[in-house]
Amino acid sequence: MTDHMGRGNKEGNSANCLLSFSNEINNLGCQFASHQPPHAPFEPRGRQATAGRRRFRRPRKLVDTVGRFLEQRMELKGKVVVVTGGASGIGKALCEAFAAEGASGVVVADLDGAGAQAVAVMVGGIGLRVNVADEAEVRQLVAVATERYGQVDLFCSNAGVIARRDEDAANAEWQRHWDVNVMAHVYAARAVLPQMLARGAGYLLHTVSAAGLLSQVNAAPYSVTKHAALGFAEWLSIAHGAQGIRVSALCPQGVVTPMLLGADAASGRPSFLADGALSAEQVAACTVQGLRDERFLILPHSEVLGYFQRKASDYERWLGGMRRLRAKVTGDAS
């Protein structure tokens, strides 16, 4: 969840999820079959055949490449998945979606231990009370999951916190955001990467937020730490992508979760992101497809990509727009 320029249209947002890779492959096949490139792909079978039959050269490299892509797709069936922040919101929806996809093990972790247990019962997994800001507890989480299921194939660092504060937020608030929104991702990587690297395969999913790409105009600690979380996800992909480690950053806008519903309780105003917010289940469905396609950026709200591109193309204009948005959100016309 993030406050930024623009709003999504609730209707049809789910249709804006990442396209199915299999559909892309099918489209590619159709396009190839119907398209003749500028250089003729036919060769005469001798001089006598130039005016008659021509032999079509099979696109062997294309077929082989497509085959390798299909083999490398991330399928959740039979995979062992750990989800932090899994007792509610996006985390709960992810657990349900992974179980529906046929995951062989779903480990639900949350500071709310009872909530984690309840979700685990629903999905046939195990639930654990875990404080992701404590590295020892994250290591124990990975150890328990590995002991129970043999390995961890996908680790979802989904837990997060938000407080509507500016730069004058107390040091303790800044530290809390840093510990949960950033260091928890670092702790997870430290704990699970050794076994993934040993196998030459593994997946890390980081729930970041569109705030990591854009900004959270009325929450400085949240905005800053979400930028850091995205930076760490990028680094992991750069450092370990060639070693079989896949990384995705989930960056939604408004999502109907306890975090969104209680976001502006202090001000008494509802979050403007409620207009156009997706359900947690819609975000989970987009995430499953994004993992299947092995996309780094998973954007349930497709318009976020346009905002990000505009930010990069004209930073000054984007900053001006964000100042106006902040004034509207905070009620400060100065």
C-alpha cells in the first residue's frame, strides 16, 4: 500500500494482472506461423525447384528456446513455501493461493501466532509465531520449515509495518520500520540462501509496495524503508540470479487489508487509496502469475508502471505533482 500520484480503477484491475506466459508463447507461435520475415525463410531445392515447391526451414532454435522457458517456469505445485505476515491481508491470501496451486507445504509465520495457526489449519500447513525483526527467530523459522518439509523453495518476506509520520517520527518508530520492512528481508535471505544456492535453485518474494517505486507522501519512515527493501531485492537478483536464485518484488498500491483500513485512523480520514483498492485475493492471484512468469516487478495495479516511467523521465515534474498530492492528502494548502 502506498500514497502516490494517481488512482486505479477498481473495475477490471484484476484483468490488468501480468499476462500468462503460456498465452504469450501461444501468441508467439501464432505470430511466427502467420508472419514471413523480410528475408524469405524458404530455400529452393535445386534450380529445378525454384519455380515450384519450396522447403520451409524449421525454427529449431526458437522451438528449443521456448521449450527451455516452459521447463524453467516457476510452478508452485509440489513446492515448499514460507510466508511471513501470513495471518491476515496479503499474506493470508498468498497462503491460500499457494495451497490452491498445490504447494506441498505452506508455513505461515506471523507475530500473531493464533492467527498464523488459524490460516495454517485452513491451508493444511503449519503456523508459527515469529517476530521477523529478530534474526534468531527467522533462522528458527527456516530451520523448522526445512526439518518438516525437507527444504524451502519459496520464501515470501511479506510482513510490514506503517505509521503516518513525517521526518520528526521518533527514533524508535524509524527503527521499527527499518527492522521489519528491511532487515527482516535481510535476515530471511541470510537464513534461506545457503540451501538454495547449494541446490542451484530457489525463489525470494519481497512484498515491497508501490511506495518503493514512487513514494508514501504522508509516511516518511514507510516510504524510505520500502525504497530500501526494493534496493535489496534488486541487489539479490543481481548478485545471485546467475546462480539459479529468482527474486520478485511485489509492489501494489491500495489493497483492502487491515493496514489500509486503519491507515488514517489518527486523522479520522479514510485513506484515499481505498478508491481503486484491490482485494488481497486479487493481489495474490497476480502474484501467482508473476511468480510463474518469473517477473522481478509484480504490479497488480498496472498504472504503477506508467507512474514509475514518468518519474524517471521527468523527475522535477513528478516531484511537483507529489507535492500537490501531499497537500491534498494532509489537508495542508500551504
